[in-house]
Amino acid sequence: MKLGFIGAGEMGGAIIRGLLKTGLKKENIFASVRTPEKANLLADTLGIAVYTDNVRVITEADCLFLAVKPAQMPQVLAQIAGCNVCPKPLVSMALGWSVDKIAKVLPHWPIIRIMPNTPLALGEGVTLFHFATEVPQPMRIEVMKLFQNMGKTYEIPLAVFDVATAVSGSGPAFVYHFIDGLARAGQAQGLDSTTARELAIQTVIGAAKMAQHEEATPAQLAQKVATPGGCTAAGMEVLVTSDLKEVLREAVAATTRRAQEVANS
Ligand SMILES: NC(=O)c1ccc[n+]([C@@H]2O[C@H](COP(=O)([O-])OP(=O)(O)OC[C@H]3O[C@@H](n4cnc5c(N)ncnc54)[C@H](OP(=O)(O)O)[C@@H]3O)[C@@H](O)[C@H]2O)c1
């Protein structure tokens, strides 16, 4: 199956790198972007063909991926509609673009909406899926399989797609912010910046793996580390008093609201 990407920036590029890591042949992936300089740079770094002509990707791909910003979607969808090619699997990752909204421009196409996150470039991603009803089961399985090789996949109902997007699509940014904060806090108390950053990163990796493999809930795991009267408990007291969890609730709510605004714009 030839996979064609329209757009290969942060997210499209991460997916392409992830797919190449899973062993897909370079000849079977190609992309188009807007600017010739970026096309050349991407072709050099990814080792795939990168064009500045979307029509070539639209006509040659067996499965089409849309990895442009939401604002570019009307233009790109109109271009696809104008190409008069037979409908083929169309995988869109544009924030705010439901399968129904895309189907208004491309009525007979099997449309798959995804929300990936960038760690899939390293095989540790999360990809959310929502399928148009007419997408046949074998096609669903085939496309999901591509992403299962780069992390975990979840089929998510439309009603909670934006919330799930906030948690896993935007979540990496929140986690990077936490890592940065933890590292800077260590630095403020005297650690050098490299050591502080390495300790913070490895601690997040280790704690995430524990949370994944242990039966205890994250809250129970936190309790196990924070012995009453101990030093961790003193730090946890600060996090609880300043209500870090409430801050996260507000961050996820704001992200979800923004996703809905983009969808309604
Ligand atoms: N970044 C994330 O972590 C993330 C996570 C989940 C979902 N997404 C979704 O992924 C999509 C892409 O986001 P991004 O962060 O990857 O954006 P980005 O880094 O700005 O990349 C956009 C890409 O689209 C290309 N492009 C723009 N207009 C085009 C056109 N008319 N025809 C062909 N190519 C065009 C750009 O090429 P030039 O550079 O040459 O302009 C660039 O390669 C968005 O819809 C976003 O909602 C992103």
C-alpha cells in the first residue's frame, strides 16, 4: 500500500519517521509540502520523495493522510475533490475536522479521523480513531495496524473525541512542561542543569512505567513513595495545597473548549 502525506511538519513528519522505524519501505511513503526548501530538507532527512505538488500525492497514493493545519483543510479538501480520483482511505488528523465535516466536501470517501501524538515517532505514541460509518472493517483494521506498530490505538466516540484529544494529543506538551518545571526546581536548589534535566526525564519515564505495570492506581503509588512524616510527604503537601490536580482539570477543560471552538469555526 502506498501512503501519501499532504503535509509533513511536526505531526506528519513524526508519523512518517515512526512508520519508517516499523520497517515500511521508503518507496511506499511520499509526501507533499508547500515550500520547496522544506521539501528538499525533508527528502534529505527522511529519505522519502517529497513534492510541492499535492496532486501527485492525491493521484498516486493508495491511502491519503492529511497532516496540514486545520486552516489549510478547506483548500486541500477542495483540491482533492477537484482531482476526480476514485475514493480511497482518507486519514485526517486535523483538529476540529469531524468525519461528517470532511464528508461534506468528499461525500463518497471512506474517511478516518485520527488524533495521534508525536511520541509515536519512537513507537510510544497514542492514536485516537473515529471512523465514518461507511469505512469497511478490513480497512479499519489495516489502518489501525499501521498505528499499533507505533504505540497504542483507541477507538473513541465522537462525543468525547475532543476531551481525549486534550489528554493524549496535547498531553505531551503538559508532560514536557512538568519535566521542565521539575528540572528547574532541582536547579534552583543547586543541581547543574544537565543533571537536573536527566533526573527529571528518567524519573518521569520510570514512574510512567511503574504506573503502567503495577496494579496499584497512580494515587496509591504516590502514597507508597510519600511515607508519612518523610521528605516526599512534605513536597506532596505543597502540590496538594496548591491543587495541582485542579490546575490540570482546568488545562484539559481549556484545551477541550478550544478544540470545540476550532470545530465550530
Ligand atoms: N503537532 C502535534 O503535536 C499534533 C498532534 C496531534 C494532531 N496534530 C494535527 O496535525 C496537523 C498538522 O499539525 P503540525 O503541528 O504537524 O503542523 P506543521 O508543523 O505546521 O506542519 C504542517 C505541514 O503542512 C504543510 N502544508 C501546509 N499547507 C499545505 C498545503 N496547502 N499543501 C500541502 N502541504 C501544506 C506544511 O508545509 P510547509 O512547511 O512547506 O508550509 C507542513 O509540512 C494539524 O491539523 C494538527 O491539528 C498535531
